[in-house]
Amino acid sequence: MSFDLDATATARLRSAGQRYTTQRRQLIELLADAGSPVSIPDILAGGSGLKQSSVYRNLAALEQAGVVRRLVTDEEFGRYELAEDLIGHHHHLVCSRCGKMRDVDVPQDLERTLERALDRIAKRAGFARVSHRLDLLGLCADCAAEVGTDTTRA
Amino acid sequence: MSFDLDATATARLRSAGQRYTTQRRQLIELLADAGSPVSIPDILAGGSGLKQSSVYRNLAALEQAGVVRRLVTDEEFGRYELAEDLIGHHHHLVCSRCGKMRDVDVPQDLERTLERALDRIAKRAGFARVSHRLDLLGLCADCAAEVGTDTTRA
DNA sequence: CTTCCTGCAAAAGTTTTGCATTAAC
DNA sequence: GTTAATGCAAAACTTTTGCAGGAAG
């Protein structure tokens, strides 16, 4: 984990009146190492020994402190990544079969075009716009291969 | 409800081996009338008398038949709208405070630009691309007004 | 030493399921 | 008539919470 990340996490937690405990450091490390969004079942099953209620509470604390972000997925459980200002604005490739997510960047100029257009649209709709969310939905290479073979979900 | 919609729903359900019952017609009507995504609590509380388990089962059946679509939100419950090929490709304005969603169109040319760029990105990532999802997150006019006044969620 | 965090177990929320009855075809 | 849909209640699942004990500052 980079020194910056550690220091930033400490600072943000402190200013939210919270401590940078071993478990929280562990969670942040885990998310940083994964490099793509991680689900709570993954975390709980991951041999880290982290306890269910603590994971939920700590992710909530880290989210409130602005260190992590909870993503919205079509799965039935939560998925988290480091906050956008820590890892940069990006989007996700989502596999509609296995649910796995992968980070992806879109070209700068498309991003700018998008921003401008969305600002106009939001303004017209009386919306105080904060951000956008753009996901690509499809089949990851693994699932595309399996779909040819098996019938789990034609 | 338009004649087309009714006929389409019947056809799609039949070819999935399912019946077009009163409740299913009611749900489709409800979604069509709403004109924006409707949550399951909304449906259950809406005086329709529809029962919880039936609503869940019928929305699942309708989704599998390709008549409705379940949306992904940051709320803790499901939200549905009519299938995209019935109401057209569009995106959503989402209020991060009250969760309400509103349909919104983006300009044709932006949509095309986006499509082309995303196809390239998906291909590069080894993804068999199916579609994209673009949401605008912000504060709806109502919530923007209230935030000035109250402190529920600064 | 004071405050917050942790863990266990139990509760709360949404969604799913078993089974007898009713409706669709 | 046969098969699928409905309603009720109970289960399953993720997430939240109460409370006693332990760690952080």
C-alpha cells in the first residue's frame, strides 16, 4: 500500500472522529490490492478472519470518511472500491453472468463530451448534478467461453 | 395501456410458457402509467391489493419473458420498468437523497459516440458487449429545496 | 482512563419458497 | 381437466443493532 493512501485514510478517519484500526487498514489494503471492486462475501470468505459485523461497520465508517465507495450492482450484496479521488474517475465492465467487475477508463475527450452533455441535461431537469455512473454490461471472456459449453444460463 | 403493449406481453409470456393473468396485466399497466421506475414497496403500498409473494413472482416472470427490467439502484429494494425495447433506450436521473428516478434521453449523436467508444473498449477488454448503463446522480429539485432548510442529510 | 472498536448473537429488511387453493387455458 | 398462478406463512439471505469485553489514543 502506498504511503499516501495510508496517510490519507488516517487523516480522513480522524476528521470524522474515527480511528485507523488494524482491521480498517486491512480492508483498505485488501481493496487496494484487488484493483477492482470487491464484494462483502469475498471479504468474509477471504481467509482474513475479519468478522461479519465488523466488516459491515468498518466499510460503513470508511465510506462515511470518504475513503471507500459502495457500488451499486445487480447482485444481492455489497461491493466496494477505494474512493474515486484516491484511484481516479473510472467506469466498470460488469459481467452479467458472474457479476465480476473490472475497472476501465474511457478516453479523456469522451469523458469531457459526456460531462458537458450531462450537465445540460441535469440543469434542464432541475437537478443539482453531482456525478455520473457509466457501466458496460456484457460477458467476460471466461463466461463467454463457458456459455458455449454449458447451459447454466443460456 | 396501448393495445400493442398488451399484445406484446401476451406473446412474450406465452412463448415462455406462462399465462397473462390479471395480476400481470395490472403490474404492466402500473409500470406503463408510472412512466418512471417503480419500487416494490411502492407497488405493495399502492392500494392495488397485490400480494407480496405474487408481486415478486410476477415481476420475475415478466422479467424472464422480457417484458420488464429490474434496475440496479443504491436502495435496498428492487425497482422495475418496462423493457427497453418497449419504451426505448434511455437513461436515468437518480436523486441521491430520496432515491427517486426519472427517465431521461441523451442526444442521438452523444449516444452514437458513446456506443462506438464503448464497443472499442469492450472489445479491447475481451468482453462480449451487450449494453451500457448511464445514470446521472444528483439532487432532485424537491430535495435540493429541503436540504437548504433541514439537516436530515447535509 | 475515556472513547471508540470488536465480536457474538439476535433482530430487521428484502426476497424466496412450500404447500394447499384458485384461476387460466 | 390439466397446468400454472395465487396467498399465506415460514425460510433464506444480506445487513443492522445491542451489549459486554478489548484496544486505541
